[in-house]
Amino acid sequence: MKTINSALTAALLFLTSASFAFDLPGLNENHSGFLPVVNPPFLYGASAPLLEALQAEALADPGKFIDSHTPGEVSVAFGLPGSRYLISNAKARLALVRIRVDLTTQRLTVEGPGVNKIFRISSGLAPKYATPGSGKCFAPDFIEAMHYSSLYNKAPMPNSIFYNGNIAIHGTEAEWLLGKPASHGCIRLSKANAKSLYDVVKANGKSNASICVEGTTPVN
């Protein structure tokens, strides 16, 4: 176990270096003032063999591991907080810019100064890629005008707003799929709507925004 942990530490330092574009931005930011991390219940008291297996799989192929596992499993494997920006519903309601993602209706609502809009989205495809976090609220982790995915062949993710680890709200080329699940877990918007949302969050400051997820992903 000690050997695996040492190797993981070295791997994590490599993954977070400037030479590797890892899709967990904001990894080293100060996380004070947020709720305690809540990992999936089955990970509490998990057996040593299970944890060892997760860590070994992550070490063997970090990119593939992040691609195919939940944020909670990623956090355990790499020794990271699972939901680094989890906030209370009460705090989310007080945010200047309030974003609500409804997985059931495949719609995103944004309310804020001078804005009250509803956009069609594509969330993650269930069951394997269903967008996590339903019933929880988050503060934006990181925003970037143009992000290129290190997990999916440098796929462009314009006007990205990251939250809950490696989940992002971003623009998509596949606008004809909006209104139904189609992604690997991210929340897709039309390019125009993604820019509109990004501009609102940037103008008011990401620290003044909240993202709440609700509903259940429909199965196509």
C-alpha cells in the first residue's frame, strides 16, 4: 500500500504540472469556507483491497481512470477532495448568479443581474456517463474561454465553467443533440448560449455564482 501511495503522489505531481493538461483545474486552490467533502457512501470504510485496486487502476492509466470513474472514485484514488466546491442550498440561493441544471427536462436556468433565461442542454448519457451531483449545489471551480480536453483528443470546450471536479458547462458543435443526453458527463450548451452564460459569470465573478443540479437523467 505504501508503494502504491508513493507512486500515486509522484503521478499526481506529474499530472498537475504545466506540461500536462489535466481536466481537474483549480486543483491547488484554497478550499476554505465550503462544506466538508462527501464521497459516495460505499467508499466510507471501503476495504483495503478495493482502495488498492482503485489506486492501481488510476496509476496504470490516469486519463482513462478519470474518464471512466465518478468524481468520488477519482478523489479516493488520487487522495483529492471529491467535491471541492460543494456548497449548501442556502448559500447557493444567495449567489448573485444562480445556475440550475435540470437533468430531467434537459434545461439550464440562469438568474442574475439583468438575466433570466432558460437554455436547452445535453447532459451525460445514462447510465455510464450520467452527469453526477443531482440534489447538490456547487460553486464554480474554474472558468476558461477556450479549454481543450485532455481526456478526449483535445476536443474544444468553448466558454467552460468547471464545477464538481472535472464536470464543465461548455459550448458544443453538436447543437442538434441539445435537449437530450449526449455527453460524457459535462453539460453542453449551444455555442451562443455558452458564451452568454460564461459572460454573465465572468462579469459578476465566479465567486458570486452557484450551480445546482437536480432531476434524473432520462435514458435515450
